[in-house]
Amino acid sequence: MGIGFGLLCEICGYEKDVMLGSGFSHGDPEGIIESCTKYDQISIKEIFTDDMEIEQEGYSLYQCRKCFSLSNTYHLKLIKDGKEIYKTKRICNICKIRKKRIVANESTWDVYKVPEKYELRCPKCEENPLLIVSNQLMWD
Ligand SMILES: [Zn+2]
Ligand SMILES: [Zn+2]
């Protein structure tokens, strides 16, 4: 299950549709891996073996604290013998720093929660906090 909604900047008109969670019925590892970014897919395909477990985090929203770019990407971990072998990357391509994860309440999927002391900034004008505009849609 996941949620979808739209974000809007009232000042410059920037809009983005976002989905969170792991809604698709991901049966086989190949399908799961294809949801990851191209960069992660290349790395995963090099190391993945059938005896690995895939721990799915689903789609998340991340924002870079420096350039404010937003990414709505799929994340997972590869586990083998209880050890973490690989974790999908959360680094900004431009600034090369770790992006901040924007968290939704996973128990109810109805509360959108931005980490304390942090506002979801508009990536275009970099000034205005983004608003959630469309109704939250359930998807699976
Ligand atoms: Zn950045
Ligand atoms: Zn803006």
C-alpha cells in the first residue's frame, strides 16, 4: 500500500506528484530491482545472487539540504546471512551529499510529516515551503 499526492509552490508554480510506500505487487526480485534508480540497478545487478533477501522500503521522498532538489525514488536493502550487503543510494547527484528523507506516517498513511525543524522547500525558487495540494490517493 502507498499514498500519492501533489506538491505545489504558491510563489513560482512548481508542481510535483509524489508517491510513497511499496504499492506494486513485487513478486520477483527482477521486478523489485527495476523499481530502483538506474544507478542502483547497475550496482545491484553486479552483486545480486539468489540467496540474498530483499528488504523493501518502497518509494520515499528525499530532499537535498543544499540545492533543494526533490527525488521520489524506490529504496531497498540486500541482506545475506543477516548482514547488509547493499543499500540504495540517497546522495544528491549535484552536491554529493546525503539527502534528507521526508517521512510519512506509515501506520495510517494519512499524516504527512516533515522532520522537525525542516520545511519541504521549493526546489525552483528555494524560498517557499511546498504545500500538499491534491487529495491523498491510495494505490496498490
Ligand atoms: Zn543537492
Ligand atoms: Zn517556488
